[in-house]
Amino acid sequence: MPRTILRVAAAVAIGLSLVMTSALAEDTDYPNHPVRILAPSAAGGNPDVIARLLANRLSEMFGNTFIVEDVPGVGGVVAAKEIAAAPGDGYTLMLSDSGAMAISISMNPDANYKLSDFTPITALATLPTVLVVKPSVPANTPAEFVALAKSKPGTMSFGSAGSGSIHQLTMVIFEQQTGIDLLHVPYRGGTAMVNGLLTGEIDSGWSGIPNVLALIQTGKLRALCVSVLQRDPSLPNVPTCDELGYKGFDVATMIGLFGPAGVPPSTVARLQSAVAKILREPEIAARLVTLGIHMEENGTASYVKFLQDDLERYTTVVNAVHLQMK
């Protein structure tokens, strides 16, 4: 399945790049009635917040209403299934991320869809994570954490926002790169996982930065490294794993805008152009920074390439350690 999906993604990328210029000259009647944007999260979650920021500005720019509908469930799978079954007319869109578009395809049998069931429109933002430990863990650096874990394999624990979450996959990749073996404790969401750290139920975990920033600053949790190649502005003194010697460690979920398969290229072009302008607006950019979100302005073809690489990466990880949804 992965090789077939990669070929489909590559074909989509080539096709989109060829039509993008001519698409701009096509019919620009879109949208002529309200557009739905599905956010695969509860109200207040990052997808919901980003979707509402976009919807407000898109409504103003196009003179037609963009309506956000929260569709939480199974790491974005519920929303993805609804979009995959929708007409490809551009009037039903979705925010989705690596969880639904790569991890779930790799390890969740209920995610009976594939990348070719969607039209990737544009990348929006990446969400890095930070490796944190409870204060009683005698490790101040990733190297000390690794040494401690190797001294008692399978005993130290890490939490995640659930089986198949980006938090779990980030730690699995870290385990593979460092040769450690930790006990996985899945929670129902990132907030519950952070509470598990605070109560001492678990030793460590990768968390979205906004969820733990104040706890790190007050010493209630200790940050060891961030999961991407650049330090996060909100944690300037916390190094990246890469700069500490874990070369190439770069794991983050990317949120993007999708439609069902078959969205007209002219509609894709209009949406991509509008979203790019919105992401450059100072107020929007400042709001995203407070959420620990890094803006992305990749074009459609480069976003398809990212999805292709993301799916290949997580499929390899899932197959190597035989991960399954629980």
C-alpha cells in the first residue's frame, strides 16, 4: 500500500504544478455559497483555533461565509472519513495533520482511506513538541535520560495523548535512535498526559509546548530538548535533540488544509493564495506563536511531497515495531 500511495501522491504533485498557473485564469465564481471547514478537535483545540482564525478572514476576503464545525474523534479519523466521502466541489474542507494523514493510515484499520481520497490544498503550521520529565527523574539532559533508561530497560515510563498519537510516535522514534526501551502509558489527550506527569504516574513524555510552558518555567516539569531542528522562541534555553548529538531528529505534526478528491484546480489556487496572505498578517502570526505553532507557507506541490514523506516515515516506524491501535 505505501508504494502505491507514494506513486499517487507524486502524480498529484506533478499534475497540480502543471495546472496551477492556468487555474488562476479560470472561473473565479468560488465561493458562491457557504463553505464548511471541519476541525478534528474539540472547541479550543489547535485545529479549532486555527480553523476559526482562517474562517473569519476567508469570509471577509471572499464575501461568503466559512463555517467551522468541530468533528473530534479517533485522532482526526472521523473528520477525514467525512471529507473523503464529500463532493469534490470545494465547499467542504478540513484541517488535518500527520496523525490522521500518516499515522492513522499506517496503524489504524478503521482509517480505511488513502491520500488519493483527498485534495491537499496547503500546509498551515507545524506543532513541535518538547521532551519533559517529572522533577524526581535524575536527568537534566537527554544523554542523562538515555543513560538512566538503559540502566533499567522497560521500567521507566512515558505518557502520550493516546495510542497512535504524535506523542507516542515521537518517543518511538527517539527510542529507536537512542536504543532505549520505555513503558508506554497512553492517556486520553495531552492534558491528561501532563496531569500524569504532575502526579508522578509517569516519568516522561513529549508534549505540545503551550501545554507545559508554564510548568517548565515554574520548575514543576523539566524540559530536556525540543523535537525539531530549531529552538522554540518560547523556550530559547532548551536545545534541540539534533544539536545535542541526535542528528536529524526532527519530528512534528503538520496541520494543513484539505478538500475531498477532485476539488477544481482553480478553487485550490484561490484558497492557497488567500491562506498565504492570511498567514502573513501580523495579528494572525502573533496568535499562532502564542499557541506554540510555527507557520508554514509551502505550496500545494511541496505539501504533497511532505505528506508522501510523512506517510513513508511513519509506515516504516509502525512496521518496524509492530504498532497497533488499542
